[in-house]
Amino acid sequence: MYLDTIKGIDEELHKHSQSLITDKRVDVYPRKGKTGGAFCMYCKDAGEYVLLNWANDPDSVTTLAHEFGHAFHGHLSNDQNYINYHSSLCLAETASIFNETALFNALLAVETIDKQELISGRLDDLFATIFRQTMYVAFEKRCHESWKKGIPLTWKDYNAIWLEEIKLLYGDSVNINEDLLKFGWMTIPHIYHTPFYCYAYAFGNILSLNVYQGFLKAEDKKEYLIKYKNFLKLGGSKDPKEAVMDSFELDINSEEFYSLAFSHIEELISKL
């Protein structure tokens, strides 16, 4: 399904995806001792490798599409030198979410799949990777600002700030069990190891949704895909703002940039 979907979009992307399989650069099935989850590893001139834990369900094929997108990004970035090979973090999800969105639309067309469950799952993912990640960063920002002002915080203060941000996130839609949720900040490793990392998930998803919406609306899709692939070839050679503007004529500081991405989410809610 993934290969058929991608072949209908771009021949070069399809060919690269096929090569990952034929060259045996994908570790497919779960087994004893194997790490969980899925990821893609790529280095300049060393090829791209994907780890999956395939369970033969819609989530599995969506994950495959996501990781193969990362692999294609790494493949095209070989145009750059070693210093500029890796894109900045906020651009690193572009190809993966593009693939994932294309595959999601293909799954929606399958008659035997529960559409309500599929769309609900997609909305859950978008909520988690845009809105919840933004909440994490809002929490971090408040903590760092307090220390910068010379006001140290105790774990009880962290609990209180976390609960305030959780309530802003969910509004009146969810009944908050404070005793259950107040320790949530302790479980987010990025907060300790890579401060403010989580903004990249939110921005990366918003950018990718913009790019895919641009592809759907483009009169000349082949021309648009050339822009898209040239963007991926940039690696880390350009400032993200400059790269997005030069490639897609999108201003990441504009309200339009965000409203275009959210129109995809609004459409999903309408379908649901």
C-alpha cells in the first residue's frame, strides 16, 4: 500500500523506498532482545537504515511511511558536505510527515478500515505532536524564567506550574485528576536532556502539513515536487526561515502559515 501510494506521487521517492527493501536496509519484525518503537538512521555517504516493529496493521504501515520519509530526506541531503548534511531539528520531520499524510489519505479510501477510528487516531497524533508539545515548552519556559530571575523552584512548584499548563491545554474538555497528573513533568526526558527540544515536533508537523496542503493545491504537481525535493536537498545549509521562504514562499512568522496547517485539522474534525 505504501509503495503504491508513493508511486502515484513521485517516482524518485518510490524508487528509493523500494531500494531500502531490496538492499535489506530495513529491520522489519519484532523479536526477543530488539528495541521497541521505530527509527531511521542516516549518515552522509553511508546509506539510510530503518528499524521497525511491524505488526501488520494500519499503525505499522503509517510508521513505515514516516521512517521511509526520513530515509529519503537523508538520501537527498547527500548533496551537502559533512558539516551541512543534517537539517536543523525543526525541519527534520518534513519528509516523514509528508509521507505519513499521503499514506493516511490512502488508508481513508480503504473500505474495510474503520474511518472513525482512523481519523480519531490521526487527530490524537496531531494533538500530541503539536498542542501537547507546545504545552511542554510553555512549562519549560516558565521554569527557566524563574531560575533566571533568581527564584529557585521546588518539586511542588513544578507540580503547580505543570497543572496550570495542563488545564490551559485541555480547557473544559477533560476532567483533570490533579493527584494523577501533577507529576507528569517528571516523565518527559527532553526537559532534562535537551531543553526546549519539543518545539521542533510542533513546528515540524505544522510545516509538513503546509507542504502537503501546497502539494494538493498545486496545479503543476511535478513542479511542486521539484521544489519539495530541492528543499530536502538543502540539509542544514540554510537558516530554516530562509529555506522555507525560498522553497515554498511561506513566511513562518505569518498567521497564514499556521492557519493553513490547522485547516487540515479542521477538515479532519468535520469528517469525524
